[in-house]
Amino acid sequence: MVARVALRRLPPPRAASLVRALGRMLPALGDAEARRDAARLRHIGGGTCLTRAITVAARARGAEVVIGANPSASSGEIAHAWVERKGAVLTDPADYAELARLGLDLGL
């Protein structure tokens, strides 16, 4: 919910920084926990892929939100956001070419 509101009011890097600051107040997530939380958010319909990625990355220290595109995606979703940490994918990247990263530990 916080990520969704932040994204409506701020550019994505600033929204991500705000959510990251709030996420630091909670216990950090390991890789397995981050994957579990991402799956739960997907299952309950927790916002867009970008809001879910920002939410999970906020608690997964050292994680980055990756934004990609696939104009020929058969699902109709031409853009997608997912989470990576140290080269490991923590949420569902599907088949998208990387366009940008929101490095949440950099204070962007």
C-alpha cells in the first residue's frame, strides 16, 4: 500500500527510496523469505509488479528493482519489474530485456 501511494506521488526512484527507508525499520529478509513474500503479494493481488518489487526489495538488503520490457510478450504485458540481489533473481523476471535498475541501497 505504501509503495502504491508513493508511486502515485513521486518519481519511481524517490518512491523506492521512501519505501526503502520504511523497510529498514523492519527485519531484513533473506533470499528465501523475499521469494516467499513476493509470492504472497502476487497471490493476494498486492498491486502492480513495480509496487510488489519495491516492497520486497525494501526489506531485502542489497537488493535492486529491475525494470524490463518485452514488446512481443504474448501475455500483453510489455513491461515488468522484478527483484535481484547479487545477481540472483528473487522474484519472477520472465523473459524481459533489462532497461533500468533502482538501486535501493544507493539512496536514489
